[in-house]
Amino acid sequence: MTAKDILVVIVIPLALAEIGPWCGWIAERLLPWAARLRYGDTDRAVVRLEEWSGDLGDIPGQLTKLAYSVGQLAA
């Protein structure tokens, strides 16, 4: 792994995550979209969104919140 790879893969994302709460903000916006894509406009989507939002509140760190939301979207 070169110094450039380390910079791109590790340092830049960590620095961006610590700049402000934008990762958490984006994570909160992705969850409703993930629930709608996975379950459609049903009651189950609403229940899952509430569960995921509660889980998101328990996750420490901004970058990990974003990773959780992207994981839900990708699943």
C-alpha cells in the first residue's frame, strides 16, 4: 500500500467525517429511501424505518452512521 492509497482510503474519509455532522445528516436521509425501496409504501416500511432510525441513534461516530445507512440501502 502506497502513501497515496493510505491517504485516499483512510485519511481523507476520516477527515471528512470529523468536519461536521453531514455524514449523520445524509445517513438520516438515506434510511427512508432504503425502506421504500425494500418494502414499498407499506406499513412494514414504516416500522423498519423506525427501527433503523433507533439503531442509527445508537451508533457512535458520523462515518459509521453513514456506513450503516448505505448498508441498508444496498441490502
